[in-house]
Amino acid sequence: MTFSEEPLLIFDGACGTTLQTMEIDAKAWDGLEGCNEYLNISDPDTIVELHRKFLQAGAMVIETNTFGSSSVVLSEYGLENRVQEINRAAVANAKRAIAEFSTPEHPRYIVGSVGPTTKLPILGHISPEALTATVTEQVVTLLDCGVDALIVETCQDLLQIKTSLIACFDLLEKTGVDLPVLASVTFEQQGTMLVGTDIGAVCATIAPFPVFSLGLNCATGPTDMEPHIDYLCKNWKERISCIPNQGMPEVVNGKTHYPLTPEEFGKHMYDFVTKKGVSIVGGCCGTSPAHIKGLVKALQGAVPADRSEVLR
């Protein structure tokens, strides 16, 4: 079975918050603390172990540790000339991890993560041309290294996601590669994207693109995502993804705390799959291997609800 043929895809959980729980030698950072992507080359064993934790929990899909591996983000650490090296290492680390778990009967997949960078084109932080260039540079390497799919994720403005998707599909056309591209936007607690866009506008904007799926990730937990997921399930004709945080973050004793237990997280996602027809699930900020294990347990034997009326 291929990635596209899987009726239900279970992604991994949080990269950053899981790395924070792991013992990482201070020397591995080389003074670049906060650049998780640098660990792909400075401490590959830690990144392989990160992926392994989620695979052991039952994840079918792991995302490459490349969320911030574009030149725009890496330039903040003086690493803008190492884009190819870092992305190539990230895919190699992911391949090392899934080699231990993937079988013909139960394949495991690698999805290349393409983040939003740290600049919003709609606010003039970066030109569409510059964003196209940085996305293209990153995706060239991800494709060359053999990922199973791409996810353009945590998108916060429509110009950003349109520009990134155009870059991805132009590159796929030029290279002749047929690869699923997933699109995932981020909605704030007030019910819109960061710059005020509603879910209806997102659907209208993404509709012309041949994306494999459209969904939400980050910013909020499953409860706040539910109205937007409901809209997608009734109006979006392709597959839908939902990759929430572990609830809304709270500050407890001066530290960020995410409230949902693995069981609660799994129950929310089970309802999204079996009652609404979501067929791609996983976890964003705060979600630990335990949460993915809870998700896998909750979804054992689950079948996405029939959306044929919408898909016609």
C-alpha cells in the first residue's frame, strides 16, 4: 500500500517540545540553541531517537525535522548556506528511524515538513519572489532525498500558502515527480488565521490546487479546531487533516503546560475520524509519544466516516 492509498494516516507528535524532554549534549548546539534543525547534522542520533519514540508509539508517518530548514529561517543562525546539507541530513535521519519499523505489511512513511518561515508576505515581511526562492531551494533537496510526501504547514496567511504551494507544484511539474502535497493552516483561538482569514476563504483559495489534503495544525487544541473541521467536512471535497496541539497551553509554576491527557487527546481525534470523516491525524505542540500512543490506541480499528456525499 502507498501513502495515498492508506485510508487513515496517523502522523507523529511534537518535535520541539519532545526534544526539550531529551538529554542533549550542550556541545551539540554549537551556540545555536533554538535551532532544532541544526541537530540534524550536529547530533543525528538524537533526531533518529526522536523519530524512533513516535514510531514506537505507533505513528505511521514521521515528519522530517525541517520545519525551519529554509534559508530565511536558517539565516537567523548564520546557516543560510547549509540548507541542502541540513535538509539532506534530516531525511537521512528519518530513513534510519523508519528502517527499523517499516514492513511490507505495515509501511512507515516520511513526509517532508515545509514550515511558514518567520516572515509573512501579506504584511510585507518578505516578497512572494523571495518566499518562492526559499521554498523551492528547500523542496528541491527534500524531493531529491526521496520523501513520500510534502506538507506545507502552520500557514498563517493566504499569500504565504499560495506562494508555497505554487513553488511546490511548479517544482513537481518540472521534475516530473508525482508526490502528494498536504496543506495545513493555523487558526487562532479567535476563530481566524493570524491576519483575520476565515475557513471559507481558505477553501476558496486552496481549491484550484491539486492538494492531497487540507487541514489544520498548531495554535489550538482539538476543541477550538472543531468548528473549522466541521466546515471542511461539509465543504472540502478532498481529504482532511487535523493535527492539534495538546490543548491550549497554560502557564503552571512558570512553565508552559498543555492540559490534555493521552486518553483525552485520543478521544477527541476518534470522534473527528469516526463522526466527521477526518482521515489524517497527528499531534502538534505538546503532544508527546504517549499522546501518539493514546491516539493509536483510540483509533485501533477505526474507519473514517463516509463523506461520499461531499466528495461527489
